[in-house]
Amino acid sequence: MENKQSLIADARREQIIKAAIEALAEIGYHNTSLSKIANKANISTGLISYHFSGKEDLMKNTLMYLVEQERAFIKGKVEQKQTYMEKLMVFIEASLAYLGTNRGYNTALLEIVFNARTPDNVPYYLAEIDDEDQLNVLLKEILYKGQESKEFGDFDPQVIAIVIRGAISASMSLPQNELSLEDYSEKIIKSVLKMIKD
């Protein structure tokens, strides 16, 4: 019985988070209120307050949800590959595909990161984070192990990881009509291959 209750609570929390993502993507962080999120989710504001202590708590949980969704998607694709070269290629492709198909999620994530503040009033993007971003960890691991296995040449994995993640993030600002995501992905992969080969 308790298990069923917790499943219902989890489903309700996810429903609220998804409504928050929609609101953030449509009207931005500052215009998003608990009542507007409640309207989107077709529930009462009181029900949001039952699951989250306020807007700040909801935004923190929404951010964690967004980060976890992206990480799970990319990690799942990478784990299916055998060689480090395949893992690297699919890391780039999956990252770009995720951004391309989840534009609302990414808009919501940026709205939170650049507008929300910690309880100490520090903007999220300036806050000290104890754990390194798991996707950075995964990418650097692929690069280091690819070098160890001699699949890749000699380069600084830290720098190449920054270059790759930067190119992936930049895809968010691609003019929709100039370059397709597939073309962009192909061009990044070509450039990265030049950097990691001997």
C-alpha cells in the first residue's frame, strides 16, 4: 500500500515538474508562478505546496529532473557502444539529438540556471557545485580511455572535452534555417576526429 502511495506521489511530482518546464519555456522564470504552473497541470496550487516547499524548491527539483533526463538519454546511447571511438561519436550525436528534440527542456534549464538563486542568494550559474557535471565526467572518461587503448592520439582530454561540450551547447543558438542539426553534427564530428587523431 505504501509503495502504491509513493508511486502516486512520484507521478504527481513529475506532473508538476513537467508543467513547470512548460511554463518556464513559454513565459520565462520571472513570469512563472505556482498558480500558473498549477493551471498548466490542472491542479490546485495547494497540491503543489504539498509536494514542494515553494517556487525555489520546485525550481531546484525541476533543474535536477532536467539534468537527469539528458544524462540518462546520452548515457544510455553511449553504453550500447563498444569502442571508445563509437562511444565518442554517439556521445556527440546523442547530445545534439537530445537538444534538438527537447528545445523546451533546454529553454527551461537555461531559465532556471540564469535566473534562480540558492538559499544564500547566489545565482545558480555562479554557485559552487560539489559534484562535477556527470556528462563531463563521462566524456572525459571516454577521451582518457580512448587514449589509453591507443584508439585516440595525443591531446589534452580536458581541453577537448570543453571544446566538444561548447560546440554542443552552441547548437542551441543555431539559426533554424541555415544549418540542419544533422549537418552541424557531421561537421562537429569531422572537426573532433581531426583533433583526436595523431
